Amino acid sequence: MPAKERYILALDQGTTSSRAILFNKSGVVIGVKQIPFNQIFPRPGWVEHDPEEIWSSQFAAAKGAIEAAQIEAEQVEAIGITNQRETTLLWEKATGKPVHNAIVWQCRRSAEICQELKALGLAETVKEKTGLVLDPYFSGTKLMWLFNEIPGLRARAEKGELMFGTVDTWLIYRLTGEHRTDPTNASRTLLFNIKEGRWDRELLKVFNIPEAILPKVQASSSRFGMSRKELFGVEIPVTGCAGDQQAALFGHACFEPGMAKNTYGTGCFTLLNTGSVPVASRHNLLTTVAWDLGAGTASGAGTGYTYALEGSVFIAGAVIQWLRDQLGLVADAAESEKLAKSVEDNGEVFLVPAFVGMGAPYWDSEVRGTVVGITRGTTKAHFVRAALESIAYQSRDLLVAMEKDFGHTIPCIKADGGASMNNFLMQFQADMLDRSVILPEVGETTALGAAYLAGLNVGYWKDLKEVEQNWRKKREYSPEMAREKRDRLLARWAKAVDSARSYKPD
Ligand code: ADP
């Protein structure tokens, strides 16, 4: 009998659902299962997840994907994990029981702690060591909040009775019993020195976090452990791990410095591979670990990591949701494309969707949404088109800032996410960037990245070259717009942003 075909299982633990996807050797999806779970909002601005639900939904999704693909668990060669980043968990070593709900990346409860740390003048040190900014978004101050608020917790942590982890670590722990993470996740905690590739003793001391609770950090493509036999009936090696945005960069096969991806979801997440040297940003972008393939450097010096610059647009696809749900201008997101294409141009209307302030390169939390250029002739179509265009302008601003920090040209952008299905938006993005925007055939780039990391470690894929050959383009949008027209639009967008920022209600 011929040997049964083998597959890689990617676990994609997201903010609103747990997904599992099986890939074959060509990187094609052969089975998917997605299970949503509860969002817990204890107070305005606070967000939690139940750790048990994260685990049970993820495990059920894994089994569901195997069932959907109609294969046996023994045909799974390896498991790769990718996850919502920064979300913070703490559990008991003896029982594996969480001591608190997971504090989700969106949760703002540690804002005051961040202010205190800033007042101590720590922002520069933190940026220098971790590549991050002092914001409640990252794990470190969420962990400080737990120690400050729950009596007796720090003493227990000091005695080595507790384990800290981001979601990857939690899943690895439940799958294998090991307490481990990878540098892409560690680099989102505010506790990890990305230049030295280890937990930073000085920061741990300042933040008063006991070292005993931290997981072991190992390469993103390496053996994290074997899944317990009772889970799938067979032991399966867990050999890949990366945070979701870094996994997407890997899944897009952005292996060379200068390659970038933009995920067009609710917001946009842009990552640029900057190679083996961490690039410090002068535009408030984050410096982060893109992946660690475990090879180390040839000379034995340095971390051997690949680094990335990262930035985000807060409101992207969300502006289309707003048109649909709040204004009723479109029946569904796809209709926005039809309407945008029904007019020749934006009719001089520019919409700055700064609903929650603006991120890099502006970093203005006070600015709010603004529409300029409305006339008697403005139609619904112009308005919708202006909304779509705003996604492309904001992404361009971000990429231009990245390019300046990086010091080299970014030749093209690889795109994924829900709004990347919009042909008008993708063409307009190519026009505004004056470079190609490329969509991959397999849109599941995040899960694919985790699968590649896992598969490379077990020899399912031989090397990066083989992975690269697997990468297939679905569509390429090349710039078509005349330079003058582009420059005029960009100049007006800049004016629209200025006018939004100059409006101060008080
Ligand atoms: P997330 O992972 O952030 O939830 P998704 O990648 O699922 O986001 O994308 C959903 C977002 O994409 C929504 O904000 C939606 O408005 C937007 N979107 C989906 N389809 C389209 C489309 N055809 N045109 C424009 N926006 C779209």
C-alpha cells in the first residue's frame, strides 16, 4: 500500500475565533475549522478571554480540521502555532489552572502603569531594548497590573509557583506540557531584549517581575515538544510558533530585506523585513523580531534573528463597516467596490477616518474623523470612494515612513485580509504607492506562515527556496495612474489630514 499523504496542521488562535487549517506540501488548504469564542468586557476599555475557552475552542478546531479533511491524526507530520499577540496569561505550575482571565491586547487597564513608567523616564530605555513603546497594548504592564491587584500573587511567583505566557505559550503548554515561547511573541512583552535575544534582567527588575515565571525562548522553527498522546491519539511534534503578523510576513514568503506585507482587515498591519539588523524607527514605528529560524549567525555572533519594522492603520476595513452599519450607504462591504467604480474620481471629497486618532507616522490621539471637499454635486458614490481611498492613503503614509527608517526602497507590497478582496482598493493602492500590490493564491497567509515554520523544522519542506517556489501569485496590480494626478491626490490628502488635525473643538 502506498504511504498515506502527510500534512501540516496550523493552529491560528485569533482575537475572536480559534481556527485550524491543514496544508499539503504545495501549501494548499485541505481542511479548515473555525470556532468563535466569548469576548469578556468587565468595564469600558477592558477586554478579557477565558483561557479555558481559548484552549477548548482551539483544540476542537484542530480536531475539526482533521475531520473536515477526512484524514487520520497520524497523517499530521507537525503542528505550527500562530496567535493573537500580547494577550497575557498567568497560571499555576502545579495544576495548570489560570489565576485570572487572559488580558487581551486591546485592554487598556494598564494605561496608568504606562504613565508612571513614562514619568520615570523609561520610554527611551524600553524602546532601545525592546523596540516597543510604553503602551498598555503590550504584555509587560498587563502582567504588572496582575501583580499589583491580586494579593499574594507576587510572592507565589517568586516561589516559582506560577507560569506566565502569551497565547502561543498557553497552547504549547496545554498541548505538550512544556513552558516555551519564540522570539516573535517574546518581543511583544516589553520584557525581551531583541538585540541580545533574551529576557532583559534590568527591565524585569524595574517592572518588578519575577524571572521564574518566564517561559524558555527558542527558535520560531524548532521543536517545542510533542503533543500529549491522549489529545489526538498519536503524539505530534509542535515545531513552529510565531505571532500572527510575523507569521503572515513569513507566509507571504517575504524572506528578503525590503519585502513587505500589508494586511487589510479591520485595521491594517504593515510589516517590513529589515534583515538581520534591528532598525530603530524615527517615525514611531515598532521594531520587532520577524522570526528566528534557529540557524544563528555564521560567526556565532548576534541573535541570528530576522527583524521587522511594524506599523498599523487603526481604521481601514472598519471605515467600510461604518458606511454599512452606521450610515447605511452600502448594503455590504463588496458593494463599496461597485459604487467607487461607478464614478470617475472622488469628486474632490477626502475622508480622514481618524475615529480613534491616527497611528504612525502621525501619532495623534486627539484628531478625529473629518470630511473635506463636499459640494452640492457630491454623491453617495463619491463618499464611498473617498472612504476606500482613505485606506490606501493611510497605508501609503505608513509605508513611506517605513522606507525612510529603512533607508532603502520597498519594491512591492504583498497584500491579504478581508478588504484586499476589493479590486478598486488594490488598484488605487498600487497607484498611490507607484508600485505593484500583489495578492497570493492562498489567502490564509497567517496560518500558512505557521505551517511553513513547523514544516521546515521536520524537513516536510526542505528549505526557504522550496517554500518560495510554493508561493503563487493570484493577481498583481500594477500602477497605472499618471504621476501628476497621483501627486495632486496625495497633496490634497495631506491637506485633508492637516485640516482634521487643526480642528480642536475646545
Ligand atoms: P479582521 O481579521 O480584522 O476581523 P478581516 O481580514 O476578516 O478582518 O476583514 C474584515 C474587514 O474587511 C472588515 O472591516 C470589512 O469591512 C472589510 N472588507 C471585507 N470585504 C471588503 C470589500 N470587498 N471591500 C472593502 N472592505 C471589505
